[in-house]
Amino acid sequence: MMAGMSSALRLPSADTPFTNPLDGLLGYQLRRASAVMLADLSETLADLDLTVTEVSILLQIDANPDITQSDIGRILAIKRANMAPMTAALQERGFLDRVAADGRSQSLRLTERGRTICNEVRDRISRHEARFLPDISPAEREALIEMLALIWVG
Amino acid sequence: MMAGMSSALRLPSADTPFTNPLDGLLGYQLRRASAVMLADLSETLADLDLTVTEVSILLQIDANPDITQSDIGRILAIKRANMAPMTAALQERGFLDRVAADGRSQSLRLTERGRTICNEVRDRISRHEARFLPDISPAEREALIEMLALIWVG
DNA sequence: TATTGTTATACTCTATAACTATA
DNA sequence: TATAGTTATAGAGTATAACAATA
């Protein structure tokens, strides 16, 4: 699916005789770095047959029991219309249950299977994260993450 | 097209009573930050009827006259098969010309119109970049950009 | 035998529109 | 009147496969 993608994405520009006028742009570096980490995480989860978006949803429910799918959509910037088939699929696979909260809202809860897969996913994400920028200090890493949050948190 | 997208993406998590277990992840912060900057750049270029990928191609040609579309694809991680319709469209719109380099390769060059649009695009990209993290020093910004390059440059 | 350019095609992601039911 | 959930659908972006022409 994404096999071989991250290695292709990671070809260093030093391999070419060309200059890349985008190299000094924050937006460009964000896009390339994000694509490589996303591809790596996707490979990391492939044998579980879970997408990055699906595990993001499961982890939200695990951290916020009885959250609704609309709330998850607002947190993760996924439209209501696109949340519906994802939660339906995750329920069909036995990772979550739905309980009527009121007449129109449904509380989402993980099943035992959902909680088990979340533990496995957290382990894999930890190892995935540790593969990138292994040489910077925890303080530098935290500063980097906080700086990135400033870009998109209003 | 992407109207209103960046404002929706930038809704702060503080607006919700939920905790986001992804907040501390480098990959998550990269994805959100990248999406917001991409959406902003897309809006910035919308009235020129140019996509972010199209201007990336034009800027590569401007910086590397007579580059081939395969080389651009390698630099930007765009597959040959997807480069073909893009360069065809940019040529049809009068932004670039093709000259046979050898029997199978074509040198790409910007037309006068292509160079003019590149100047406008560079101005807009500069203002776009300046809208993000306006309070950090140039040195901090450069350090951030170099750190991001370490993530994806092999 | 490998590379360039091209076409066809499929899959994912994400967007809008429209609908029902409920607050 | 606004919101939750759903379905249908359309547009990007990106993947593979196959082909002809050339190195």
C-alpha cells in the first residue's frame, strides 16, 4: 500500500545536481517531514489492518470515554460525513460500541478488543516516534513539539 | 475550494473539554501544522488558479533551467505518471516550453509568462511564510527548519 | 537492460449537498 | 433554528501497470 514509499520520500537532495528553492521554506519542510512520518506510521500499523486515522479515533475514545463521533471530528478536523463510515467500520470490527446518549447523539466506548489494540498501537507509536530525531534531547524535542503546536492552534 | 478550511483546522483544542492523547506526538503536530500551512498557501494562490504542486514545479524550473520532469519528480517525490499531466497543463497555459534534450528527455524552460508568475508567487509565499510563527527570531526559525529537514532527508 | 514520457486506472482522503431525526 | 448522524457524490492526490521510444 505504502510499501517503499518512505524510502523514496527520503532520498536526500544531495543525490541530485539541482538546487531546491523550497528548501528554506517552513511549509515545505513541514510537508516533507510530515509525509515521511505518516508513511512510516502507516507501515508500522499495516499488519494490524488499521489506518492512521482509525487509530487516531480509537485513541481519542480511549482517552475520552463516551465521546461522540462529532466531537472526535472536531478535535481531529475530520468532517461529520467522513466520520460516519469510519466509526461504522470500527464497530463492525468489534473495536467499539455505541450507546445512545440522547435521541440524536451516540456515546462511543471501546470494547475489550478495542482497548487491547490501543495498547499495542501505543507501543508501536512510541517506537515509531523514537525513530525520528533520535539525537536531540527530550527538552529540545518538547520545544519542537510546542513550536509546531503554535503553528496550527489558533 | 479550500475556503474556510484553515479556520476550521485551527480550532484550538482548548475549546473542548476533551484531552487529546496525540498532542505530545511529533508526527501529529507535524501533520496538523503542515495541513494548516498547506491550506493557507492554497488560499493564497487560489486567485492565480495555481495549485501548491504546480507552483512547486514552476519554481523548480526557474531555479534549474532545462531540468526534466522526471528530475522534478525525484526532487519533489512526485511520480513520473503524475508529473506528465501537470507539465502538459502548465505548457498549455503558457507557463513553460519543452525542448528535446535527447530522444526521450525534454528540457523544461519557463516562458516569460512563467517567470512573471514565479515572481508574483515568490512574493506571496514570502508573506504566507511570515504569517506563521511571527514571534520567533530568524535564528530560531532557521534552527526549526534545519531540524525538520533532519526528519526526512535520509 | 534501464530510463523517459505517456495513458489508463484505482484507491484514499476530503469536500459539499441533502436528508431524517432530535435538541 | 441548530445539531447528530447518514448517504451520495465529486474532486484532489497518489499509487500501480503497461506501453512505445530511446539510452
